Amino acid sequence: MVFRPTWEEFQDFPAYIDYMESKGAHKAGLVKVGTFALFTQSLLLLYFVVVPPPEWIPRKQGYDIKDINVNIRTPISQVVSGRQGLYQQLNIQKRAMTVQEFYEKTQEERHATPKHFDYADIEKKFWKNITYVAPIYGADVPGSLTDPEVKVWNINCLGTILDYVNADYNISIAGVNTAYLYFGMWKTTFAWHTEDMDLYSINYLHFGAPKTWYAIPPEHGRKLEKLAERMFPATYQECKAFLRHKMTLISTQVLKAYGIPFNKITQEPGEIMITFPYGYHAGFNHGFNCAESTNFATERWIEYGKRASVCNCRPDMVKISMETFVRRFQPEVYEQWLRGEEYGYHPEDPNTLCLAPKPMLPKNFKRCTDVSVPQKRGCTPLKMDKKKVAKKTSEKAKDRLKSVWSKLEGRECGVATDLLIDGPVKSSAKLTDRFHTRTIDLINDNAV
């Protein structure tokens, strides 16, 4: 099924998402916006293509690397261990580098894309060599390469209901309601996961080598979770929502063996991928490339967000209060939901009636009794204190880092990075969901 929107139809991003879903696009969990390319299906699942109108040009000046003034602050080395299609991935922070330096790294023999005949051949090489030579991923780089004047399908400004998080709570979440850039090389991966809070995501491949995606139709998401629990029991005992750590890789051969349907598609430069709520996806890069991504939401997502699994073992996991969405779009259940008494169904499990998880309310939440405040659909408005609270820094952590810092050369810059010891990492408990690690300014004695 191919969508060919006119320029007029392309103007309204949320409306066009709704239109695609009215045709069943969300049932596959993944849709590609761009020219038709090689695609492999499993079990006759749905596949949708949207061809952007020729008027849409996200970056007029092109992509000369010398003109991309972006600093990759926290590139990560992806160390993969495991066998027979079941793997765990650790992300080890490396020193910051420019895009030019990253590109030169991708051209080294050990990181260069191997010779291959077609997409099927390079996919075989990926799974065969997944545990060898840890690639470096320039992931989670705040910023955008899209021209600011682009008002249509601009990843940094999509204009969906997710914007209420910033409008109502004054909260900006990097990579969730702002754009992130991803600089890939051969074999860099994104492990099996759904988006934070089971949101939608959009990913535009600006330039470079292709990117292969795997996706599980949302109606089969529970099957993948149960398989992961069975194959990684120790990790599951540590955290019931461990797939949110983005560290688990399961090959398509294993999925086939356990009867889990999936879609497989390769994204070319100039094409957009959209993932849908509760759509598990994973994939890898064929070589040096650059993608831009963020999350977005529609009204259909709200039930997914209310019932999304939450990782509680890591304090820095993304958590979004659903209060503004329930208040605005589900006023009939708002009071019941606040009391933690709302029963309902997960959209992908319509046969099991269950209690919605206890609401996570924003900080300083309190009722507003001022009736002069405009109301939305008859809902009780809110009044919140938006003052920011300074983060506390662990003195113990500083003392340990200062001890290491005193032994390093070239300390003039004032920031300690890449302080991991040699050898295997015994615990991944402090690795964050979005690949972030913490750095501390040891000269000014402030956390940054």
C-alpha cells in the first residue's frame, strides 16, 4: 500500500498520521515514508509507504561534513556478548569528537562496511559478526540538521499533543519532545525496545548508508516480552521492564523459531520511518550515516501511555505524567483515574480488564479553585509551581573522580571523561536508557 500525499495533504502532520492509521498502518508497528525499497515480510503482515511530495526539502544546503558543526559529546562503544541469536549490549562512553573525526573513524578498516552483494548479504554479516569489534555510535546528540524555516514535517517541531508536556509543565525532555541526531557506523545497533511511555517516534535519515529495521506488530508485543523474560531470567528478576534499558538483542532466527511475527525493512537516505505506540523495534546501520529522531503523540496514544510499563531501577528513565492528557482528552474518567480507581483495557490486550497504574502526577501538583482560569472540556484546571530545583551532587562520587582526575594528564580542560576501567563491566545498573552518562566539572566543583 503506497500513500502519495499532495503538498496540501502533507501540511498537517497529525492529520496525516490519523489518515494512515485509518487505513491500518499502525497494525504493522512501522511505516516508511519515502521511495519504495527492498522489504521482507513475515506472515503477510502489513507494509505501508508514503512518498513525500517533491516540494519537501528538509535541508537546502546539503550535507558536506565540513559544514556540519556538531559536537558528538558522548559517543558510545557498543560491546555485545552472547550467542545463538541472544545477546546483551553494554554501552561504554568514549571521548567527545567532531563529526569529521567520527567520519574518519568509520573509514578505518576495522569499522568499514564489509563488501556485500545485497541487503540480505549484509544482514547475514551483521548477525555473524555482532560480537566482534565493538562499533562506536554517535547517539543522542541534541540538535537538528533540518532548516528552521521548514514548517512541514519538521522533526524538531511537529506540533502534536506531546507539546502539552512543555506547555503545561514547562518540561523539555531531550530526544522526546526535542530532536536528537544519531551518527552511525557499520554494525551500530538499537536494541529491542518500545519508545519511552510507548510513544510514537519519527526517524529521518539525512544522509549516508542505509539502516535496517525490524518491527513487531503491536498486537504481538506481549509475545516478545515473554520470550525475553524466558531467555534472560536473571535480568528480568532485576527489572521487570528491562527491555526499556535498550540492551537486549534477539535475532530474527530466534523470533521465527518461537513463532513471533515481525517486519523487516531497510531505510534509505531521504526516507522517514515512523513507529507506532507499543511497537517493538530494533535494527542496525550499514555504515556511516546521520539520522534525526524524536517522539510525538496523538489522542489514540493516551491509553498506551497510561498503561505503559515503567522501569524503576534507574532514576533517570524518562517518565511523563499523563495528567495533562487525561484531563484534556478523557475528562469523563479524570477524577476516577486520579484516585487510582479506573479500570480498563490495554489497547493491545482487549480481553483483560485491569486497573490503570497509579497516576504519576507532576511535582507541586495541586488543585486550582480559581474559576476564572479557562477550562478545557469542563476539566478542573491546574496551578503548578514551575520553579526549578537545583540538582544535588554526590560528594562521594566527586571524591572518587577527583582521585582518578589527579592521576590523569592534560587536566586543563576541566572535565573528566572516559574513566571506565579496563576489562568487562560487571554491572550495568547505572547505564542510562538514552545512552547518557554523567560528567562532573572537577575544577568548578559543579555537576554538568
